Amino acid sequence: MKRQMWYYRMAEVAVLSLVTGMTALGGQIFDGDGSDEPGFVPPPPRKEVPPPPANMSGGETFVPYPPPPATPMSRSEKKNPPKPPTMFTKLTSPYGEVDWNARPNDLNNLLKSLKGMADVDYDFEAKSFSEIDEDPDQNPILYRSGHFHWSLNAGEKKKLRDYLLRGGTIILNAGMGSKPFYDSAIRVLNEVFPEAPVQRLSADHPIFHAYYSLDKVNYRPGVRAVYKGNDPWLDGVTIDCRTVAIISRFGMEVGWDPLEDDNILAYEQESAQQLGMNILSYASAMRNWTLENMKKTKFEDSKQVSDAGSMNIAQVIYSGEWKTRHVGLSVLLSQYNVQTGVPVKFTTKEMKLTDPKLFDSPILYLTGHETFTLKPEEITALRTYLNGGGLLFAEACCGRKAFDVSFRAIMSQVLPGVQPSMLGQGHPLYKLPNTITTMKVTPACAKSFNNAPAIAPQILTWMVDGNPAVIYSPIGMAGAWELSPNKYCNSYLEDDAIKLGVNILIYASTR
């Protein structure tokens, strides 16, 4: 039987070697696999399986292991430790291991490294997508590495969406930096989450600081052919302040299952392992946070509430992650209604700056996490809106630096020559209907203020004709409006964030 098993294994390796050889020569493993596209990197050749022992006879048909003990083990004998919990699930492919398992020891080696780094002990398994459970408790992190195009059918996309929204995470790794896999991963995720386009995660994203601080990483020399920087390059889909899907532009797998080749597009071994540790830390922490905040409060408009005499806000749509929280504004408007008695429109409008109906909304709301830009026509439209008496209320969701830098740069184009100023403590905005002197902040935010648990409110304004035309908070509020700022969020705490938000709306309606 042992020889028979060896023959089967050798036949499998022969097929894989043939497919890999064909791929290296420009062959395909399936139609449209991307192997003929620019940037394709073929999988490395598989190692040969060693021949069977020379002393094995051809007629040997039993497994030469010792028989079970004649008597049961005593209670004092050492038992095998329990199997560690499964954290990663490696997604298989119908096109064979050359498609999904080019580095067979990547996850196994990564998990050994993680145990050494942080004494965390996890296991992994391999499953087809049809075997994946939509309950993330059964398979918390999905992992797929590949060189060829990756695709999902309509049913699989729905299943992936449901799984991710329930707290799961997927990691998609471009094997050795193979661009067809990277491009197809972006395309699939954009189809799964059309409302939250894939975008590159900026250097201040918590995933780069969840365990190790990875402002810079080490790449192999081959990366320099396509990228000159030293920032880690991960793209992602972020839903309600949680990055649910992660795409690595350059290969992590050959840092986990080492391949000595400086020409491939990949991370150096230490950087790859540290990225793996950070991804695990972030995904685990955010999954626990998601489970605690699965129930969201939703508000619907009463039939009798009209736009006339009511508070309504239009959220700005731009190219990027423009909608970070889905019910935050509704919660804020509900509290505004409670504290003022003014009717509100819980269903906020969502529009582009070039929409002709822009001037129908007295207040615009703009937020985000990452670096973003506005088109020239959007810059012009926003300038016209502000000069015409409109008000922009903006915040850096989660207090993210990337958004803050982009927003300030954009405002210098929208209102050239106008410098932002910090509102002083005695400003009317801090007096009605709530008196605000200090605000409690999250532990992550407190670190930027000498670990102070409460700080003075941080509100910047840009003035037009002596009146605030832009009210901006570089510290996050939307997560706190939903009563669920996450552990990585630089934010005000819930009660104070709602008080400040209500004050901003009162000031905006009476200025």
C-alpha cells in the first residue's frame, strides 16, 4: 500500500510539474487564466517527491507501523495535546494545486512564526469555496494565494458578502506579485461590494500597527521594477470602519514558505511574517468588535415628515470610500430631534457635488478614512456652493491621518487663500443646546494627547464673508454616533460625540 500511495503521489507530481512547465512556457490551465497577460508571474516548479525506500518489496501491501498496545495506556502516561483551533482556511481551486497551492507550506510556516512571535497557537485547513461556512466562527479568516485569474460566480459572491459582513475576513495574495491575480481580486471584490470600492490602505491604517509598527517594510529587489516606495502595499474593502477584505499587491507567501529569488515581486521574509502577524491581530480584534455590534439601530422617516421645516443633510459622494458608517447620521439626527423637537429626515440624501440639486441641501456632510481627491469640476461646484451660503460639515472618520491630509489639501483648492482656524472655547457652537468644555476620547486617541482621557473639542473652520463655511473635525465622531467606536479609532466617546454633533447641527441651522 505504501508503494501504491507513493505511485499515486508521483503521478500527481508529474501532472503538476507538467502543468507548471506549460505555464512557464506560456501555457494555460484554463481559458482566460491570465497567463498571457503583462505582469503574469508563473508559479515556481514543485519539488520532486523522493523515491520510495530501496528495501520496499513490490508485494508489500500493509502499513509497516507497530500494532496498538496490548494493554491500555495508564492514566499517568502523557497524552497528545488537543488540536489548536482553526484560524485560517486555505481556499482550493478546481484547477489543481498549481492554481491555489504553489507554496504548500506558506500558512503552516506562518503559523509557526506567529507562535514564536506572540505565543499564539492556531491551525489551518484547506476547503473549496462551496465547503466554506457563512458563519465566521467556523472559518474566521479565508486565505487565497494565486498567480492566475481568480473568479467567483454570482452565488459565491453573495455568500462571500454575507460571510464578510458577519465578521469574517479574506486575504488575497498575489503570488510572487503576479498581476493577473491581483487585478482579478480587485475586480471580484468591487463586484461583491459595489458601494465600497477597493482602495489602497494608507500607512496610518491600523492594520499596519496592530502588533508591529510597519510604516516601512523591506521588499525584494525585483519589486523596484514596478514600485519604488517602502510603504507596505495592501488594498482593501472597508465596511463600517472594518477592513473586511485585504489584497496584497506583492507576494507574502514566499516570505512564509521561503523561495530564494531576489527577482520576484515579494516582501523580504521578516516583513512578510510581521505583516502576517498584524493581519491576524487586526482581523481577530475587529471580528470580536463586530460580534459585539451586530445589532444596528435603523431610523425610517415618518410619512408626515416633509423637507419643509425639517433638518436634512446630504452626504457627499466622491471617488473613494465616501460612506464609512451606514446609520451614524440617522442616530445623530434622532438625537437632534429629541433635544430640539425639530422634525428630521432620517433618510439622508446622497449626491455628487456636480448634482444640480446640490443647493437644495443647506448642509453637506463629507467623511472618509483614506487618501482621496476631487475632480476639477467637483472643486468648482463645492466652491460655488460655499460662496453661495452653503455649509460643509466634515470629519475624518476614526481620526484617520490620510483623510485629514487630503481634506486640508482639497480645501486649499476650494477656498484658496483661506486658512483654517480652531474654534475657541467660548464659541457659540459649544454652548447650545449642550455646554461643551471637554470631551472624552478613546484610548487610541488619548495617546496623541499625553494619554489624557478628555480633551478640549477640536473643531476647525474655514470662513467665507466672516461666517464659518466649513466645520471640520479631525477626530472621529460617526462611529461614536453609532455607539460603537472600534479599538483602533481616534474618536470622541459616544455621549460627547452626540452632544457635539447636535451642537454643530443647531449652529448650522441658525448661523
